[in-house]
Amino acid sequence: MDFLKNIFAQVLIFFYNFTADYGLAIILLTILVRLVTLPLSIKQVKSTQAMQKIAPEQKKLQEKYKDNPDKLNKELAELFRANKVSPFGGCLPLLIQLPVILAVYAVLRNPQIMYDSIPGFNSSFLGIIDLNKSFAELIKGGTGIASYIIPAIIPVLSALTTYFQSKQMTAGQATPAAGGMGTMNLLMPLMILFIGYSLPQGLPLYWLVGNLFQMGQNYFLTRPELDVPEGEDK
């Protein structure tokens, strides 16, 4: 973890020296991390789509063999094998990405890294928000209505994009699993909102930019194929 943390710290320092703005440096770092982990993210989305495709058959098997767990497990294993699907395919890429996410968060939660490495380091974003302070700290030290409204924007947008991203991933699904995601689709944004107000503003900014990147990626990976007129090649 320390190895990854040091790498991302150096990358963030490089981007800050390049842009002279802490917020822009975080945005560039977020985009870089998303690009590096893009193959894993694509694999995760494709695996989820494959599981959604066989969900109706899986439900039928669960109803048919609900009183015979051994037979159910065998039939499900055969279903997964026949469709070349792994029930853990969507989880493994996420687990692999987890150390990267934790390393980036460790860097953003320790602003002293930047102060120690860059003389005259300024932690503001476009000269408006101090990204090393939490929402509560910004409100406490602010004066005027702008100083109360502006710091709230990043956490709120982080929560909203988290909600829309979750809805995007479950759109068009009618499976029990999708129905059970409804509560999570609400709880996750609320958790992100709480975190965004409790921790330095650099963290919700990282989450916001990552969400926007993920939403764009999901759009291109999950959009339905265009209908091709009969007689024309695809």
C-alpha cells in the first residue's frame, strides 16, 4: 500500500507543478487512475452484463430446485459453464482496483505530503475552495453567502452522480437482484454525501470526477446496438 501511495503522491505532485492548481491536479490524477484501471472496469461491466443476460434462466432454476440445494448448485454451475460466465467475474476486478483506490485516498487525506514536497503549496481549487479543509471547516471560517454555498457543491454533486451512476447500471433490469439494489442506490449516495462533508474536499472532488468518467464509460459499454435494416451488413 505504501508503494502505491508513494507513486500516486509523486504523480499528484507532478500534476500540481504542471497546473499550479490543486483541484486540477486531482482531476488529472483521477482521470489517469481511471484510464489505468479501465481494462478492469470494462471486464467488470461485461461480466455484470453476462450475469444479467442469464438471470431469467437462473431464476427458473432457483424456483425449480428450491427444495434440492445440491441439484440447484449443479444446475447453476452448468448454466455458468455453458454461458462462460463466472458469478465472481464482476467482483474480482473491483477487488483488484481496491488497493489503488485506497492508495489515492491515503494521499488525498494527508495534505502534508504536498506541503513537504512543494514550497509555497496552495491547496485551493481555482482560488475558490480549500480542498484540504472539510465542509465544516470551510463553513466555520467563511464569511458571506458564497462561502457557505460553494463548499457544498462538490459533496452534493458527488452524491448525485453516485445515484445516477447506480441507476444507470440497473436501468432496464427486472431481476430480483436489480430490485434489491434500490435501497443501495439510495444509501450509497447518502454515505458519499456524509463522507464529502466530513473529510477534506479533495476526496469528494476525486469521487465526483471518477463518477463522471464511469458514467461516460458505462454509456458507451451498455448502450443498445443500433438496429440495422434488413439486408444490410452490420
